[in-house]
Amino acid sequence: MAYTFGRNIEAPFDDVLADVTTALGDEGFGILSTIDVQATLKAKIDIEIPRYLILGACNPPLAHKAITAEPDIGALLPCNVVLREQDDGVAVRFMDPEAVLTLVDEPAVAEIAADVRTRLQRVAAAL
């Protein structure tokens, strides 16, 4: 089973980052965290890779529903979005919440995951 979906965008990295952030906001998601993998690998092990960010996206009302249905669900949150620089632009990949949340045996969580997936698919389509 695939665990991500997304698009490749032929545009500068910073433009794609701004577009992803805006499109996520339009669907009720904020960015809780930004992990700069490129900078971390350079600082920790002196390895250089192209730009690579992991955004921790969260939709608070949906996160609240999920935590209410399954208190330990926080181990699978937030929804990660990867922006990875490549030769022809930027690969944008979204964690597929339906794939990840199949680990949780709670019907209410499955409904929330479907909603989140639909919203993230709209974000991908908007890019």
C-alpha cells in the first residue's frame, strides 16, 4: 500500500513552499513544525543533499476529534508533508492518513482519516 501521494512541481523551492503553506491553510491546516533535513544532515554528519523539508501539518478540529476517539493517536500526528528539491523542481509528498491510520482499530479514526485525506488531496490539486 502506498503511504504517500503528491505532485512534482516545476517551480522554485521557496515558491512551492509558499504555495503549499497557503493551500494547507485554505483547508484548515497550520504548520506545527518544520524540519530542515538538508541543514540537519550537513550539521550532524557533514553530508550535503538537495533542499528537503518535512512540514508537520495539523488541522486542530480534526486532531481534536482523532485524539478524543483514540487518545494515543498523537504518536501518528501531525500529518507530514515533504518538499524535496529535484532536478526539475520540487517533489511534494503528503502522508496518506488512510494508509497510516489503518494501524488504529477505531472506526471513528477511519472516518477522520478519510476526511483528512480528501483535504490533503485538494491541497495537492491546488498546487
